[in-house]
Amino acid sequence: MLSRQLAEQEHIRAGDVVTLALDAHGTRATRFRVAGIYEPTPDPKKFPAKRFEARLHLPDLITLTADRDDPLSTESVSAINLALADPADAARVMRVLETRAPGLIVESTMPSGRGDDPFVVLDRFHWAIAIVTVAGSTAFLLALMVIRADERREIIGILRLMGIPPRSILVEVLLEGLLIATVGAVFGTLIAVSAQNLVNAFFQWRYDTTLVFVRVTGSIVLRCIAFAVPLGIVAGLVASWTLLRRDVVSLIGR
């Protein structure tokens, strides 16, 4: 079986006969009939690489790659993959294997959570970008809300002259901020959901892979709304509170 990328580049289809060898000089060349085409399992660590791969029956692979100068080459393997019934036993299984076979290197393919794990580093990088983005957006939003509140200075002054207490005006501002923040959060979520398909389509085309680069999950949406809505409300209250503390005369410009 050949990987899809290899079959597409060499224009090979199921049923064709191909020649495989150990090197470009044709060492130990052997002819095989292609039984099918498969899609390689997406691997974040290999997505930039071209997946030119082939899968052979084990006896054929041994015959093709065995070292004739080493009698044990047909009986030796360099790596073994184990699938555990309970992934929680990974640490215990690693200790047992290392104890029974000194010199054997045993590693788990599950994320380790250590600082040298590339996915841990990437997650921290995302958190750093998120914090900077939220801080900058909050400052920008606060500035806009202050400008907007200042433009409504006379309206607030008229409302206070009509006898409406500052507490009622503050509640109105609170509800208005809640509505604006909610609509903004929903709008941002819709943009993110729409953009993820475009981002995935572009990078999957660019690197010829089925790897999913961006996925907007329900937990991410809830987390964004939990940040956006309170920040929007606080920004509106802070901007309006400065006006509510001023006297009526200064508000209406008289």
C-alpha cells in the first residue's frame, strides 16, 4: 500500500506494479503490486514533511531490508509500539520494561506535560498571546466607552434634571453594556467558527495533509464569553461612573 501523496506524485493507482529498492541505485530491487492507497495518519510533528511512504507485508519488508552481513537482522527490530488497555498505566509499564531490559529506551507517545514538551511550549505561547490580546483589547474598549459616554454627557444631565436617580441610570448603562458585550462575544465567536474552516483549508492545501490546525470547541467559546462579557460590562460602568459623579450643571454645559 502506498501513501496518497506518493501515489499522486508518481501517478500510481491500485493494481499497478511498482519497483522498490533500498537506494536510488536499485539495490535489491523488488517488484510489488499496489493493493491500495491510504491516507497517512496526521502527525503534528511531521506535517511539513512529504509523506512518501509504503506499507508492506512483514516477510516482504524483512527480505527487502535485511542486512546480509548480519544474520540477526531478520530477527531484530529497532522499535516496538505498544497500545495499553489503560493509558493510566503508562508510567508503571515504562518502569517494568526498563527494569527487565537494561539499555532499552522506553518513551510514552502521550503528552508529558513537562516544560520541554513542544506542545506545552505551544500552549504557553498561546496563553501569552491571549493575555496580551485581552489586555490590549480591554484598554481599547475602555477608551471607546469613555469617548461614547462623554458624547452622551448632555443626555445624562437631562435625565438627572428630570429626577431620574443616578442608580437607575447606572442600571441602564449596566444592561446596555451587557447587551453590547454579549452581541460582541457572539459576533466574535461566529467569525472564529467561520475562519477556522478557511485556515484549515489553506494549511491542509499548503502542506497536503488532513491535519486539523484550528478547532473552535465549546469550551473555548464558553471561555471567551466568560472573559468578554464581564470586561465589556466593567468597561461601560467605569466609563459612565465618571459622568454620574459630576454635578448636573457641568453635564449640561450651563
